[in-house]
Amino acid sequence: MDKKQRIIITMLELVVKQGVHATPMSQVAKEANVAVGTIYHYFENKNQIIEEIYMMIVKDYGVVLIANLPEGDFKKQYKTMWLNLYNYFVGNPLAYKFIEYVAVPPIISKEIVKQSIPYISNIRDIFLDGIKNKHLRDVPVKLMLQMTFGDVVSAVRLKIKEELEMANDHIDLALEMSWDSIKHKG
């Protein structure tokens, strides 16, 4: 792993554990085994590292969401995307915790969120197509995406915090409830 990657991974681990404001650059440098000056060689400030982590995670789950997407049946596509994101976050708890606790305003600016849109625009397009073809309710796509994301995050939170086992039957129930909330009611 090169120095820049060590800095990013160390920052990710520390901000998830301690919070952004409780993570000094000196600690990041020490734990990444680099000089503080090395951090500033790659990044202007702490926020730039946080923004890069955010973009990296959004890019990852933008790819993961559409992996193995079946043709045709929209409900199966939705379930595949939902499960892909659920499994991504369960398998990458640092990414989940970062998105859940760190990647929120004002830490992540609206401008950075806007810059991340190309990484997930294909998902937005799938949902827009679902609305157009009456598979999904006719509501603002941003609302639908946020509600769906919230469903997945809630299920992941139950699993990670060990509040519910989230066995296959629990996952199926969560997925079915999520689908019921967005499917076209026609």
C-alpha cells in the first residue's frame, strides 16, 4: 500500500472510531507511519481527505449496486440492487459507518455530493425508468432513492449493532417491506 492509500485508510478508520473533529492530522500521520508533511503533500487539509473517502465509497457502491442485475423483471432488479447494497455495507462496516456518521452535511458539502452524482446516476436512471413504466410509484426520484437507501441502512444498522440477527428471513421481510413502500399501487 502506498503512502496516500495508508493516509486514506487510516483517516477512514480514525474518523469512524473517533469522529472528524477528534482526529488530528498528527495522529493520522503517526498511525499511517508517514510524516505530517507527507499528508499535506497529497492533501490540502483534513476535509479533502474526508471528501476523497466519500467519493471512493460512493463510486464503490455505485458499481456494486448494479452488479449481476437481472434483465426484465423490475422487482427482481430492485431486490438485487437492495441486496447488493446491504451486502456491501455488511461486508464493509467502515464504509457503512463512514456514510452513516461522517458523510453528512456540513462535513460533506452539497458540492461534493453533486460531484458524486455521476457514480450513481445509472441507479437514478433505473428508478426513473421504473417510474415511467409504472413499476414504481410516481414520486420524486430523489425521495424514492433516499427512502430506499434508508431502508437498507436501517437493516444494516440492525445487523451491525447486533440488535437483530438479520437472518435470511429477516432480510427477505425488510426487502419486501421496502418494495411495498415504492411499488406502483395500480
